[in-house]
Amino acid sequence: MRIKLTSISLLAALSLLLSGCAHKSEMDKYIDVLMSKMTVEQKIGQLNLHSAAGFVSALRVTENDENVKLLRKGELGGIYGTGNVEAMIEYQKIALESGAGIPLIFGMDVIHGYETTFPIPLGISTSWNLELIEKSARIAAREASSCGINWVFSPMVDICRDARWGRIAEGNGEDPYLGGEIAKAMVYGYQGRDGEYASDEVMTCVKHYALYGGAESGRDYNSVFLSRQEALNGYMRPYAEAAKAGAGSYMSSFNEFEGIPSSANKYLLTDLLRDTYGFDGFVVSDATAVVEMVAHGLGDLQEVSALAIQAGLDMDMNSDGFVGTLRKSLDEGRVSEADIDRACRRILEAKYKLGLFEDPFKYLDPSRKATQTWTDENRAFAREFARECQVLLKNDNAILPLDRNAKVAVIGPFADSKSEMAGTWATSSHNNEFVSIYEGIAEASNGKVSKAEGSWIFNDKELEESVKYGLMKIFAPNMSFPTLHGTSKAVLMAEAVAKAAASDVIIACVGELNNMSGEGASRTDLGIPDAQKELLMALKKTGKPIVLVLTTGRPLELTWESENMDAILVTWAAGAEAGHAIADVLYGEVSPSGKLTTSFPRSVGQEPLYYNHKNTGRPHPDYEPYKKFTSCYTDELNGPLYPFGFGLSYSSFEYGPVSLSQDEMSPDSEVIASVNVKNTGNYEAKETVQLYIHDIYSTSTRPVKELRGFEKISLKPGESRTVEFRINAETLSYFNHELEWVCEEGDYEIMIGPDSERLQKRTLAVK
């Protein structure tokens, strides 16, 4: 028997809608009057978004600026890509005195902090700390808004199951439930929770809608081949949760779904986003996504622009498709004036909600920046946050935390790097003022601390210089000679080995450059680059204990490292206070508490790799060797090297038996699942307790386990706490093969533990 559910999110949205009717009516009346005075061309102009394109980086706005020319003609609704408040004031003045006198909206990619840079989003997700995640977005909003920005292209909520995809760095991992909770926290942090948009709150733009992280083979911009059922169950939840939190806008993605690019996909833009999720804001394309549909083969620019606006796209970023063709399409009957009016109204509503009609200069106060960006308070938070985003994968013989009196050699190309702590999409950061890993360790240690670069990133240094600036694709042929670097590999390595041999412990700082992950940075080799691995091998020969500190934007294949390093600490790109935060963990100022939100592979051949996979008719245990005629590999285990949810602590935790308040429930009741967790170690530490479910028999096949709850707790040595999870029909529901949101009768496994594999089970019957 299937029990259809009315989604709680839809009821909440309806309640919000009713409570805001008076305000919306006032807004409608204002916009009705405004639009009645606008020409069709002026309405179309509101649908056009352009980049500042470097015109205002240092100079004042001039009449030669292409954006000024568009503004004078009433053909621009917004500008993105600048934090130059003085220039934005000039733009706004021109907008108000031109065309219909409608203020501009100013956007920016604000992905993981603004001037104060936090860990990359993938790293942020490993904190499992929604309070800190929301606060990070709150600080980013305050900083960005002080620089004139009122609209941020964030949060990025794409679920990704394939570490080859470079933009996995920008998202929150492989799980839709966790991704949805983080999406809500980010929206609340940027926008606030009351929908009023104070002058230090900004409108979000949830991206990339939709399914961008499902790109085939992990190759960026590639097609997505998913069924609607799999899309709804495995990928769409974060987009839906962001809408429930009140996200102001969405950004359509580059990829196609069901043969239609997202920017012209009515099912995604209208049927799901608006009619199902209740979203009432506007949708902007990703940069040039409209004109890129020509290359997809959907038609010429006029045709794809018409398809896009009819499907539900409201604003065209940098393609000039709307502003250049919609008037002609209207005259030819390809689009209606109602299509144009609908999109224009949504843009105007966003500007109204931001308060720009009441005060077009609300966000344009040049005096704010000096006191609200890159402050000591914000940097202190960046340090606190980065502490919780580090994941300890290995700690043999309790080598960590380090003795503060030990002689330490900080070795590797990331040892004293500041800029590479920024990560991808940190365009407004103070890279040169970041704290390097070496600086943090030197400050924290009471013993002698030495450093050495040890190796290049790649064996080809010319390639390395190119990759740093995003000029070339990444290949690594075996070359060994002095290049642009000016120092040969042999000299670098000899210096590093000598300093390592004279130390008590080696901190090996290796990983990926910023440009090795992020947009347009897909990889087929997920190992640490060869030059750095050669360094690790040389350091291993010294016989000294090695702590590997990994800077990365994605899960890497660490099979050799796992066997040969004494400890492995994944720090991602840890942001402005990287060195301090990493030293805090290495020296035991805090115990590491991060937990993986992506599965780390044994081999790239396992990708896509994710914990919430389905069974087969011939299942094979994840950690048992090959057995013919079962679903497994001949040359590798099925399971990951490090599983979803995994992360070590300096302390230890004992989980008591899982208990259920009752063994049966009806669809309109709830059950409490609980477990007692005790800190049995010697350190005060945090632990993330995780709840998973499994529908044993269902009308559609279900994953072997699915995250449905988590709580991060802090315990002193010897302290214990009972953690409770409420389980109801919503917890157990999924989209069946008829795309109905249902809770089915039958038995469910309720599983609680410290990660996705070490779980205790109880059975719950739904009747």
C-alpha cells in the first residue's frame, strides 16, 4: 500500500504566501503602474544582464563603457562582476536618468566568503555544522553588501557523485539530504529569515539549476542522463529546500536534461521549480548559456532565446539573446507580450523586494567597506570555521596531536603558499595576506621549524605556471630539467630531504592548485600529481614519521598515501586563516571533527562512486574480494577507500544500542530513534551522529542506505549524551516510479552511527 503525502514544504510555502499577501498586493500595484508606463523595449532591457568586464576595476565609468551605452538605451537590467562602489553609483545614476528610470541590480560570484575567504564549499560541508555555515553566509553577505553588491551567485547546491568533475569543489558533496540542509542554511545566512532584506542582506541565486553535477563522465558542461525518478530522489532536494527557505533567484545550468538544455527546459524551470517547489522569484541564465544553446543544436540565437523565455527563463546573462532578438520574435509571433511581461515583472519584483525602488542607493555607501570587510572579527571566525572543516583520515600510533617541542620540517609546494589556500572562485580575497601552513605551524610550535618547497606541482614546471593562471589543460609528461621555476627538481628535493632528515616529524603539504578544481577543471587522474608523489616517496625513505596535509578541491585517490603516511589530514583549500586553523588541529588546540561528504575512491575506475547506491540482483559486499557472477570488479574492491561520513578524532566515542520509542508507526504518527554517545577518550571533541534509513521492500528499488538526519555534538572526556531523531512519514518518503511522493507500508532499517558504514540497525514497521 502506498501513502501519498502532501509535502510539508508546500504547506509552509502556502502559509508564507498567505501571511505576505498584503505586502505582495502593494508590490503588485506598484509594478502594475510602472509596467504600464514602460515600452516593450524597456521591458526587454530589464531582462539583460552584463558583466562589468573590467571597465570599472580602477577607472571611473565613462561614456565609452559598453554598459553605459546599453543603459542610455534602456537595455540593461543589471551588472555583475564589480565591487567598485563608486563606479556602481555612477551606473545607478545613469540607469535612473535613462529609459524608464529603473534601478540596476548588482551581482557577484560570492561562493565561500567575500574578502574574508572561508574554506571551499566542499570543505564547508565537511563541518556538518549548519550554525557555522549559516554564519559564514551572513558574514559574506555583510562584506559583499558593503561593496555595493545586493545579489550573490550562491549557494551552489549541485549534488555530485563523480570526483572527476572539477566543480565538485563548489558544492556540498554527494548526498541530497545534507545538501538540502546546507542549502537552507546558506539562503538564511545571505538573505535573513524574515524576507525584509536589510542593507547588509543580499538576494541569493541558487545554482546551477539543474542537475549540473550529474555531467556524464565528470566532464564539465557535459550532458546529463538521468531518469526523472533518479533526478528527484538523488539530486533535486537541495534546489527544493532552497526554494522553501525563500531563495530570491535561481541560475539555469549549462547542461541538457532529457535532450533540452536547462535554460530552455520547461519541465525544470516551470513545472518543477515554480509549480512544484513554489518558487516565485526570477531565473537568470549562467554566463552565455543562452547563446550556447546554438552549439547544442537547438536553433539560432533568435530561436533559442524564444524557447528560453517561453520555458521560464527571465534574465539572459551575457548572451544578448533577449535584448537582441525578442522584439523581432514578438513582431513575428514567436513570443507573446505576456511572455515578456511575465519575465520583466519577476525582475522588477526582485528589485522591489530589495528596496531599490524606495532607495536605489541602499547598498551603495562607500563608507561601509572599511569597517565591514576583512575585519579581525571576520578573520577570527574564518579560523574557527576552518578548524571544523578538516577531516582526519588516518592517525597511526596517535602521532597527532604533535608535541609543541618537536622539531618539525614543513615540506612541499603548498607549505608556504598563501594564494593556494584560497581555492576556486575566491575572486575578491586578500590572497597575499593569508596565513600559510608554515606560518601557522611556526607560530604554534615551541621547537625548531624548517621549511622547503621540495618539488614542483607537476614534473613540467612550464605547465605548472600555465595551470596557475588557467591558461592550459593539465597534462604531466615526465620531464626533469630546470625551467621557468629556475631550480631543478633534484635541488629542491635534496634540500627537502636534508631538512626532513634533521627533524622529528615531517609535515608534507601537497595537493591540487586552485585551478585544478572548479569550473572547466575536470580530471581523469585523481592521484596526487607525480612530482609531489615522488617527493613523498623520498621523504618516506628518511624513516621519519610523516603527516600528510592535503590541499585539494575534490576527493583524491590516496591508496599509496594511506599505506605509507603516518597521518592524513584533509584540509581542502582552507581559506584566509588556513595556517592558523591547520596548526590548531595539528597541535591539538582542537580535535578534528570534520566528516567526509564525498566518498574517496581507491581507483578512478570506481567513479562515479557514492554511498547511497542501489543493490543489484547479484550484490557483492563492498570489502570482499572478487567473486565471479556478482556485481564487482576483478581488480579492485567495490567500496571506497574512505566512506561518506567518515572522519577521525583525537578522542574516541562509544555508541550505545539504538532504541526506538516503538517498533511500529502509522503514516500520521512519529517514532523517536535514540542512541547514547559517550566520549571515552582524553580530549574534548565533537562528533557528528548520523541517521540512515533503508526501505527493505518497496514498489521501486531503493538505495542500500540514505542519510535522513544528523546532529553534531560536543562532549568532554567521560561525558555522554543521548541523541534523538524524530522519524515520521516525511523521513521515510521517496518519489516512486509514478513520481509520487509516498511513504510505503512495510519494514525499514533505521541505522545510526559515526559514518555511513559503522552503523547499528533496528527495524521499524510502517502499517
